[in-house]
Amino acid sequence: MPSLDFKNPRRDNDLPGSFLSGPGKFIVVIAGLAVLGLSRLSGDAPSVETEPAPEPPPVIATQAPLLPEPPTNQIITGKIDRGEAFSEALKSAGISHEEVFDLVKALRKGIHRADFNPNVVQRGDRFTAEVNSTGTVLGFEYIKRGSLESRILARRESAGLRAWKENVPLDRRVVVISERLEDSIWNALIATGKNPDVLSNRLSDIFEYEIDFMVDCRPGDRFTIAYEEFFKDDEFVRYGEILAAEYATGRERHQAYLYETPDGYRGYHNADGKSLRGIFLKSPLNYRRISSGFTNRRFHPVLKKYLKHHGIDYAASHGTPVWATAEGTVSFIGRKGALGKYIEVKHKNGYKTGYGHLSNYRRGLKKGSYVQQKQIIGYVGATGRATGPHLHYNFYTTHRGEYRLTNPSRVTNRPTGKPVPDHFMDNFIDTRNALYALFEHDSGSIVTAYLENDARMAE
């Protein structure tokens, strides 16, 4: 091993003996001293050969051990394709079978079937899932196609996935439309740029106990409605309720005000606070026209002779739903001669209605079944003696204990809904007056003043 004494790299006895012996020993010593002196003056190392000093061992740089990066969650998005099932769409997006099973279980447990059914999805529905590194679903969002006011959510908690429906707040606007009829409400609404199907159907539903808009409308009649529109970020979402409506003819003025009592009863009332709900609906279906009215003399298209026609024929497409015009009990269901497939419903106070030429009955309906007003009982057809699809509607009253056919337009339709209670009448009048004031605005107006007043009344 070489010496680690860097101050004295060599001692004299380390030199070879021959190098210091012999006749020239003195000269060599003098020369060596001279050289040593010069080297010190010049700063150079002496020329005497020495073993090189060993290099220090290399210093190896060490780093602190790197901490593992926390795993990042994955965001999975997807859409339902045509004919694709809910579970198939999620699996195709990368969610495991087990997680899909747990998610469906949570959705069925936490959300009412009417709000979301995993077995019934539409093309274009969107979903987003948050999944961790092991594939576990931590969060889930489902938005139905075209829906801007609600979404389906799920979040993993200590007990597992929990699902719920969340409503998205919308901007509410009150719009007034007032138009004079030339031929129909539907065409009048078309001219305003609004959806005629939605608004005309809702207006018909409000006055369905007082007006049959298919036959009672006349050119020059005027209707006015104040209704809600809902928006999300200035994008139209849907129509809301009709808050107030008026239909004026040359002789009559029909008014309706939506009112909810402080104890929660809600319905349409006239200006006096009486309910618009009557015993009978004005018609038993949505129809195109009345092909034959109630008369003592009608030329029969099959028998080719004049006969009594003590009923009303409503022309409608095959399969159009037919509903009971009042609540009651089915007293007959089956074939009845020229009327084909026929249903009779017995009502309170000695009334009875009949529905003929049906193509089929509602599934499960039988004699003795109880039916509610406007509940579907059958479908338009052309069974029996009929030249085309239509509904033959019979209306019976009792006379001296016996049923007799009567023209329904001549029967007084008494209200059956609850009137505004006396102790709420002052509150109703305030609401009615605020709604009636909306009719003074121009057609197409957005009435923000009513919204502010409505909010104050709701507080």
C-alpha cells in the first residue's frame, strides 16, 4: 500500500542504495539540492519521482426516495346511441359490469321510477362518471335529452352509492297573449310564433267543462291568456301553467284564474271564486269534427233513409283514445248491435253515457269497473254499422225512473269542484285582481311587474 503521509511522501531509506553510493555521491547531492531550490522558487513540485497519491473514493450523490404520485380519477363521458340500453352504454364507455350493477341498484332505490327508469332511455341522453384508479364509480350524472331543468346524480358515500334527482333552477317569465279569432285558436297562436299545440290544449283543458272549442268558436271571438315560460341561461326550456285566461264571444265572457289556497288546494276558478270543474266534460275525446249531431232526422249513410240520430258522432282517427266524461261505474261492455263494441258508464244523479263503434277496450276494463273522469276507457274504431272511424256518444238522463237519450248540450253542467272558502276569499280577490290586470297588456308582453308582485304575495 502506498503511504498516505502526504507531508513526507518518501523517506531517504526508501531510495535505492546504489543511487546514494559511489564516487560521485557528493556531486549528486549538491545537484539535487540545487534542483530542489529552483523548484521551490518556481512553485513546481520536486522532480523526485514519487508514487501518485491515491484518488479519494468517488462521492455518489444520493436523492431522497420519490413519493408515489397520488392516483388521478378518470372522467368518463358518453351518450346513449340508437337502440342502446343503459347498461350497455356504460359498459361500452369503460365502466365495469359490477359498477354498472351497483349504479343501477342505487338509481332504482333512490329515484322514483317516474323520474328515471334505467330500462327506458333515449338516444342522445348524456352521462358523466367519475371513476378512480381501481375502476370504482365515485360520482355519476345523467341528463335526459332536451332536459335543462333536472338531472340524475349519484355519489359514493361510506354506505355505498346514493342517487337522487336534482332540479335545476329556471328563470320564470309571465307572457300575455291576446288575439282575435279568424277561424281557430290554433291558427291564432301560430301567428304569434308560440307553440299552438301546447297552449291550445291547455286552454281547452281549462274550459273543457264550459266550451267545446271544436264547435263553439266563432270568427270574431277573442281569447287572452297570461302564462309562464321558463328559461335556462336565456334558452327556452318549456311552457309553464296558464295563470289566467279569458274567452269572450259576442254574448258570453268566460274567465279562469289559477288559485291555490293557503292550505294547498289548487285549481281554476271563475271571477266569483267558483270552481270551473263540472260534472261532465264537453267532449269525450280529441276529435277532428262532429260528423253527425243530435237530431230527429238524419239521412243514414248505410241504410240510405232518414232516421233519428239521438247521439253525437265524433270523427277521429282510428285508435284515438276515448275517455269517460264523468266518473262512474261500467254497467255494460261488449258488442251491441249496430253500435259494435260499446261501453256504458253509469254516473251519479241519474246520468249514463255510452261510447260506440270502438276498436278496442282499455285493458282490464270490465263490467263493474270504476272509472274516473277523463280516464281512458277505449279507442276509436269502426265496428258495427259504420262507414269510417268515429265515436258515437250517447247521453242519458232519467225521466220517471227510466233512462232516455238527451242532447248533452242542453244539460246544465253543475260545478263539482271546491269553491274558494269564505275565509280565503279576500286572498283570492287580491290574486284575481292582480291576474286580471295582466289582460291590459299588449299581446306578446313579458310582465315583470307581476313577477315582483307575485313574489311578494308568496312570502
